[in-house]
Amino acid sequence: MKAISGDLGAREVIRLLNMAPHPEGGHFVETFRAPALPGYRPASTLIHFLLQADEVSAWHKVDADEMWLWQAGGPLVLTIA
């Protein structure tokens, strides 16, 4: 993969990281998945998630902890219930 440096646009980041459309909106690529016991889901996964300026992530309920780390780009409004 080509080295990533400097200011890249969202489309270039999506291409370089081989990100796929996320079912809830935006784009993602999974970078880690913990081993899972048969019949159980993994204890953790890690994804890079990207929303372009005109995209939204659909409101959804999660049954696990989520950690959000901002890496670049504009501000994000995150609403929790």
C-alpha cells in the first residue's frame, strides 16, 4: 500500500485504505478482530470509520462498548441517548 502523508481528501483515504461502504452510512475498514469462541462473537473489533461532509451514520442501538477516536477532518456531532 502507498504511504499516506499530507492532507488527503476523503475519497483518497477511502481508496488508499480500501474502505467499503458501511451499512449505517460512511465507509469503513476492519483492522482487528479478536478470536471468538464457537457460538460467541469476538470480544472486540477495530475499524477505521470515515464520514464525508455530506454523509450521516444512521441512528442505531449498540449492545457493546464503542470507542471513538478523532484522527482528522471537520467536527462531528455525536448524539447519545
